[in-house]
Amino acid sequence: MVLEPVLCPACGSSGGVKHGKSSEGKQRYKCRNADCSRSTFIRDYSYRGYLPEVKQQIADMAVNGSGIRDTARVLSISPTTVIEELKKVSPPEASEPTPTGTIA
């Protein structure tokens, strides 16, 4: 019997433990790392829209000017998934202007 370590996709630690099942019957895991930004995760997603690679492609295509329907068609996911993911993506942080009268 071969045991594979369960790696957290957010922090990369191998401290994942079983944490119930999803509504589709897939095993859910919980990251034990206290500093991790992600609490639970699934190793094998059945829907492509949940994959981190696809989420990155959505952001890249939006930056390059692709529309929502075009992005959904190319990536074979729902337009609703594209919209929801674009709502989550924060804009690049601009440098805050210094108040007038202060010397930096």
C-alpha cells in the first residue's frame, strides 16, 4: 500500500487531514497549517472552473481583452464562473499618493 502525502494547494504543506465529503461524494481535506489562507480543499475537482490553472487563464484572458463569453467558450466553462472569478480578482495595487506637505 502506497501512501501519498496530501499537499495543500495554497501553502504547500503536507499537513492535510480528511475533513468529510463534498455533496458530490469527493473527499474533502483540511489544512493544519495555522497560517494558511485556505481552510478546506479537494484534491481532484470534477469541474474545470475550480482548477487554479483555469482561474489564472481567466485573469490572463481578461487582461488581454477577451470577453466573458469568449473566455467561457475557449476554456469550456460557464460564463457565470468567469464573471464570478473576475469579481474576485483584485486590481493591481497602485502606490498611494503621499499627503501634500510631507517630506518622504
